[in-house]
Amino acid sequence: MDIVVKGRKTEVPERFRKHVAEKLKLEKIQKLDGKVISLDVEVSKEHNPRQADRCDRVEITLRSRGPVIRAEAAAADPYAALDLATGKLEARLRKEHEKRYNRRGNGRLSAAEVADVVPGVAQLNANGETAAQEEAEAVRTTRIGSLEVQGEGPLVVREKNHVAAAMTLDQALYEMELVGHDFYLFVDSDTKEPSVVYRRHAYDYGVIHLRTDPLAESEAGGAGGALGG
């Protein structure tokens, strides 16, 4: 596998190309992801004097049999931007590597080991039932944001508000790959309505558009379902 270095509206000197080869160590990358297909490095320059401290931008795109991984950074010179982008790329590769490692079951406890390792864990009899049942607590009702929760309720309830500029579908896909998430919520610049792009299988993407329908306000469900395959 070779590293392809290209410039966008700027020339890439040979010295920088050699530095990229030295900085992006293929042995280290392939150790974290053995299914790498290609590795592209794009260099661009912002000519606005007001952005002198971020005038050079480096974007690294790694394609493998899994999801595309992108890392981008800007700095006062391309070498510093490359260092920052390389750090982001390695961090995301390690994260994906750990996900695969955990999915294979490495480092997990067997059922027989749980009682010895986890303090206060309930002991089970031969029928899989707890040896001693605690007295049932009275069900209490708690209000969290706009939800009314009975008993313990959800483990995590978080409500966030974001201010976002409208963008095109292409921009939303780019932002999703940039942050390394499997989905991205955005406001469509054409419809001014909220939409979601998400990663499907291989290199395919999906998009869900929401449309306001006053007649359907009393009906629950619909757009609130899981992202389909």
C-alpha cells in the first residue's frame, strides 16, 4: 500500500512528501487495522490573512474494508497540521481496534468469575434465581426534563440544544466522516427541516428527512424508529 499525497490549490514540495512517509508509519497503521486499502493525504492552503494561524490544512483519509476514517487539522504550517492530523488518525484507529478487540470477547469475565471479581453481586442458585430476594421498594415517580419516570427508569437521560447552520447533504456526509460518527443530525439547506445521515453497509450511506405534518402530531412513532438497514 502506498501513501498518495496531493495538493488542492497549492503545490506540495518533495520535502513534505518525504516527511509524510516518515510520519505516517505504515507498519504501525497496519498493526491497528490490517485491512487498509488506501491512505490519501490532501494539503490545502487558506489565503485569507485573517486565518494566518490556520492557513495550512491537512486531511488524511484511510480506506479499508471497514468504515472510512478521516482526520483533519489546520495550523500555521503544513508540518504542524500533519502532526495534529496524524495524532487524530491514530486515536481513531486505536478506538476502532479496541472495539474489534472487545467484540471478540477478549478480556471479558466468564459467568463463574463474576461473583469473585464484582463486589456485592447477587448469588444465584442452580435455577438461576437469586439466593436472597430483597424487599420490593415502593415505586416512585420522578420527572426528568419532559419525561415522567417511574421507579429507576432510564439509566441515562440527557437533553441537549444545539445551534446549527443549514447545510447540504454532501456537507453533512463530510462532517459525519470528519468526526468519525455513524450518524449526523443536520438542518437541510433546501428544506430547512431536520435530517439525519447515517452509515449503512460497506461504503453506503442512508438519509432520513423529517417533514412537519400538523395532522400527524397526535400520532406517536414513525420517524422516531431505529435507523433501518
